[in-house]
Amino acid sequence: NVAIQNAGTEEDGEVVLRATFGATEDARFTVFSVTKALLAATVWLFLPEALRPETRVAELVPELAREGFDEVTVEHLLTHTAGFPRAPMGLEEGATSEGRRARFARWRLDWPPGSRTEYHATSAHWVLAEVVEQVAGQDYREVVRDRVIDPLGLSALRLGLGADACPVLDVVLVGSPTELDIPVVPVGAHLLRFNEPAVRAVGVPGAGAVSTADDVALLYQALLHDPKGLWDPAVLADGTGRVRNTLPDPWTGVPANRTLGLTVAGDDGNAVLRSFG
């Protein structure tokens, strides 16, 4: 039995067609790097007052106030140029500020911030979660819920808090590892951890949101049109349209085309090669 993610058609901010195949109507799916857009949208709420793209993260996170890391900015984190793409974080230890910061103190840089781009699958977003907590004085998952998800009426989208209120379908690996030229076995084992209720409850800030397809579509519609007036118009225009990172992606060789948290597909014929998030 295969559950096909629910598909929807959206027009003028309303879902006009929704269908689910092989699963219950209220089933959610782990949406992985869509979570990056959700967290970026949360960071934008604090621009340009409490935060700026050039804000040095070390000003808010003392564990990163050391050589090399003291150059990392909010922009570096959002554009995948921070310099620590594979910095480790145990999924459970990232659930608390204390756990995150203890791990930050042991990280090392792979290259100087801003000098290269490489997909930071979760590492940069653990730091962004901590930054959000520091400026908001509130758990990052609560900020995401209270300031973005609930105002937009995205009842199926959840990050951590309440993620198990409705059924979440398990991630299932398909295909043979030998058919893919990527380290699919260790990556696959890691992804399967997102089937664990305890990991879903953590709300991994770069990968752990659960949703239906129509709520994902409505999230992106909100980022394009801001029907609730959540964001400063200049910040929104910057986040959705100003490409700040054109460095070549090491996997594909094409310009990354990253804004403050999103990817612009572009019209250069390389849209399908642009990376996730």
C-alpha cells in the first residue's frame, strides 16, 4: 500500500481542489526542507529591527563567539554559506537551548563563512532556531506557531508542538542504493528517525515540520502575497526575490540562487538543478 501525498489546487488564496489517495484525509507527511522556508519566514518577522542580515550570530549565541564563527551572520545561515554544512547535532539534544549551545561550542568550521556555498541540511537552522529564541524570548517552536502558522490558518502544518495531533505517515525508503550515486544508506537511516514520535516532537528546525500538501502550497502563497500583512514589505521582497548567493553549488556546479531563506528557480535552464529548501 502506497500513500500518495495529498494534492491540491489553489487559487486566490483558497484551496479549490483537494484529493488524498491511499491515506486518510487528515494524514500529514514529513515535509523535510520545506521547514527551512517556514523558519526563514519566522526570522523575517524580526527584520529589520531586532535582527539584520549582517547581524553577527556571536552577539546572540556566546558559544559561537570564537575565531571563525564570530564572522557568521544571519545572512550566512539563511543562504547556506555559513561554513559548517555537516556540523553534528543529536536530534534530541537540539530540543533545548542548553543542548544546542553545548553542541555549538564543539563545532568546527570547514571553510571561512561566505567563501563557499554548500547545503547545510540542518546545521545552520539549529543556530537560527537559537537566534529566534534569543530575540523573541520564547521557544522557537512556539514562535513559529504563534507568529506564522496560526495567523495564516495553516491548521495541518506543525513544527514539533502538536505534530502528533493527527496521523503522520511514516517515511519509507524505496529503490536500490546501488542505483543512486549518493550515500543513500546513512542518509536513509537518518531520515527514518523522523518516523519516531520523539523526533517529531523535537521539531527539527531545518527538516522536521509535518503538513499536508495544500498547507505547503498556502504557506508559499503567503510568502508571495502576504495576505495577513505579517512581514515588512521590503523584507518580504528581499526574502522572496533578491538573490544573495550565486556561488556554484558543489553538487551541480550551477549558481545556488539563494535568497534569505529560499531558492529562486531562475530562467537560465538550470531550475531543476537548484538545491532544496
